[in-house]
Amino acid sequence: MSENQRIYLDHAATSRLRPEVLEAMQSALSEQFGNPSSVHKEGQKGRRLLEEGRDSIAKSLDCQPSEVYFTSGGTESDNWAIRCLAEYATRDDPSKHRVITSAIEHPAVLESCRYLEKQGFEVVYLPVDQYGLISPDSLAKALTPETCLVSIMYANNEIGTIEPISELVDLTHQQGVLFHTDAVQAVGAVPISFHKLGVDAGSFSSHKFGGPSGIGGLYLRNNLKVPSLIVGGAQEYGLRAGTENVVGAVGLSKALEISVAEMSSETKRISEIRDLLIKNVLSSIPSAKLCGHPMDRLPGNAHFVFDGVEGEALLLYLNLEGYACSSGSACSSGSHESSHVLQAIGLTPSMARSALRITIGHENTEEDVLSIVPVIQKLVARLQTRR
């Protein structure tokens, strides 16, 4: 397979910039250079582009523009939400020192929670079942009068399982506790209304749905006067200092607008391709096991493990064959430890190290995706004979 024939199947890590997004960003780059905080004409043009992007995002996510804050991406959004919401909740009541999250969260959430532990907070890590689902009962039992914040991801970045967020939010709010969701993998892939969902905060990131990297957002419910994570200026309603990334905001809003407009048809198409891929892999490779929920999963996510296979070797061979895939979170790809997500769903460390995550995007065709099946079959057989 030539370089031009390579097939990209790692959209959960990042996605290709949409041509329409590039065009919108180029237009903004050529026309706008003023600082949005300046009062002159050039600055106010930048301010207008920024606020138009904010309005568009709010419309796409069913919230108010004043509830949308621009960040550098999902990691910053998670850090801001968890660290500052916990501080906000304990400001008036120091007894509120308990945070609840899950064992399968993204490292940005887990490391933020570990930071809070060092500050004296108690953090509870809820277990999951074999599919990666969090039980509402386990959350209900973990909620105590000391709880100040619950942070549960909307959908898992490795195995694609979609959590019962609405039910978890209801349980949390019944106890008067704040709820944050890391929706980085979900926004742009499945319909999301932050208002209907009822969360107090939600993180999202542009490059997951065809926008530029280095720009993301945090939904913060109105009337939450949370502290700033970054200080030094009055940008973002005084809550996030730093000169705004106008061009990035234009790209994010355009990418989300396109994703929402195409979502109905694309979700159906990509889900059908995903299901065919899963069926063909499981039927042709006896040692293959699907990870994540068989139905309640992200449209483009197919995650497998293979008995007796070293996942890193499988990925390297697939790359040589012209396929770009991954084993899981790009943020922990430099680690030699097996996935905490896969261990949380009951896999042994050795089985967890055999992981292959295939994530499908709008550019992929059924032919593209299914062409990988005989290649995986060949490589798995080759690697298993080397044990």
C-alpha cells in the first residue's frame, strides 16, 4: 500500500481537519489580526468572530453562549472543571471534601483527582462492570453529605462505552452535588444537549470532530461562580486569562456545526460499518474479544483484544501495512503499563497489552474499514506463532 493509499482509523485520537473548517480558518487568518480585547476596529472584528463562534457552539450543544468558555482543549477543560468546581463547592462548606469519579476516566480527569487528593480531598473511584458501565446503584451508595463533586465521562475514550449520564446526573443532583462530564469523545459524535442532560459542566475538544487541535471548550452552567484556573487577564468573562484563539474558535465552531448537521446520517452509516467490522473480526479470528458494551457504544469505536498477541507489535505491523490504528488513549501511549481501563473491566495485564482500537470517521468507507480484517487475521496468526 502506497503512502497515498494509507487508511486512517484512529479518529478517537484526532481527526483530519475538515476542508470547510480550513477554509473558514484561512478566511479568519487573512482578515483578522486585532486583539479581541482591544477597543479599536481591528480588535472588535476579532471580538465579533469570537462571539459568533461562541453563539454557534451554544446552538449546537443546546446551551447559552454565556455558558461556553474557550480553552486549549479537553485536558485543560477537565482540569479546570474538576479542580475549580471542587474549590467552588468547598468555599462555603469546608466539610464538602469528597469527590467521586470512575476507574476508567481519561488521565486528565484521574490526574486532576489525584491533585485534589494531595490537597486533602477524599476521592472515590467507582468500579465498572465487564462492559465498562458504571452502576447507578454504586454511585448512589457512594454519595454522602460530604460529597462536593461527581465527574463521570460521557463515553469512554478507549472502549467506547456510553455511560447512563442522565440517570447519574439525577442521582447526583438529588443530593445537591455538582456533576461534571468529560464529553470529549461524545461531542460531535452523538447528539448532546447540555441543558437536557442537566450537567453542571462538560468538556469538549475540537480536534475530535474535524476541527483544529489546541482549542476546546468547557460548558459551565450559568450562575456557577467558579475560580479561574489561569489568571492574569479578564478574558472569557474573567474566568480564563490569556489572549483568545480567535482562529481556533472559528474552526471549532465550524467543525461542530458540520458535525451536528451531518450527525443523523453519519451516525447510522458509521455504526453500520462498525458493526460489520466487529462481526467480521470476531467471526474470522477465534481469539478476538470485543471490549466495551456491544450496543451502548460510540458509533465509530471498535476495540478488540487478542489472546497471545503483543499489541504494540500488532500496531507496528498494521502501520507497515498502511493502517493507522491505536491501542487506546493517545495521552498515555508513551506508557509501557497496560491500560487501566482494560484492567478495570476485568482483563489481565497481558491481555490488556494486546489491545487494538479501531475508530472510524467521516472520511472512511465500508471498503476501507473492512479491508483491514484479513490483515489483522494474518498478523494475529503470525504473532501468536511467535509465543
